[in-house]
Amino acid sequence: MLSIRVFVAGAGVCVGVAAAALSAPAFAQQKLLPAQSEIVFVTKQMGVPVEGRFKKFDAQIAFDPAKPEAGKIAFTVDMASATLGVPDTDAELPRSTWFNTPKFPQATFQSTTIKGLGGGKFEVSGKLSIKGATRDVVAPVVLAQSGANTVVTGAFAVKRLEFKIGENEWADTSMVADDVQVKFKLALTGVGKW
């Protein structure tokens, strides 16, 4: 059970980073559709992949695909919403060893640059803050039209120990891997066609 708890915490950090990096910027009328979006984190516990997700997150977006360099993205993730789907493990995540949600309730991402790579592909760079630590992250993203909405997908990796996720005995990476893969799918309204 402790191993599962550690893995979940590592995944949470990754998810926070991924969510922050992947949210596409938008104009004032652009909005994130949380019910159609997801942020998933995957880590390994004793070599076995473990997947979790964040259930609550939001974004402030200002993005024109034709002028990506002028875009801005600000993302917040409710760290207490992290789940691995196991109640006992989920109860451990808010504790100080993992996310310490009483002191650090949110993870945040603020974009610094957005580069267009052509064909609906972009690279979003920015500052990810989790549990009082801030790191630079870069996330490749792909935009696709889905009816009137735009879907942004992507993935990136973070190191959980850089954010002090899984402290003390949980810092042993033979139990819970340091690498966390964050995957996201974000549905947005109001993004212009490109």
C-alpha cells in the first residue's frame, strides 16, 4: 500500500506539470471544457506502470494559432483531486510526504513562450510550480478540430523528486520511479481555425 501511495504522488506531480504545459491559450471567449478534458500521470511502482489522474483543473487562455508567439497560458491544478482509484492510496496523497495539499493546494503553470511548428503542432515552454518548487518545462502539443471545439493533446516527463513528491523513505526510486509521464487531452472553445 505504501508503494502505491508513493507512485500516486509521483504521478500527481507529473500530471500537474502536464496539465499546465498542455493547456492551449485562448482569447477572452476561449474556455477550457473540463468535462471533455483529462490530465493523466503514469509512473512505475516496482517496475509496474501505475496510472492516475487529476479530476479538477482550470486554465486562463489567450491563443491565436496564427500568432502563437503572442499567446499566454495560465493553468491551475487542484492537487487534492489526484486519484489512483484506490481509496487508501488516495487518502495518502494530500499528506506532507506527497503533495502536502493543506500547505500547497494547487500546482500552477505559466507559459513563457509558445512556438508554432507547423501542421497544428506547437511547443509550449513555461514555469511549473508544485509543492513550493518551480521548474522549467517544455511540452509539445498537437491541436485538432473536433466540431466547434479544439482538442489539444500532448505529453511530457517530470522528475517527482525535483518537486519533493514522495519524501523520506519514498525518495527511494527502486520502489517508485522518479520519472513521471504526464499525458493530457484538453478540449477548448473559441480557438480560431488555422
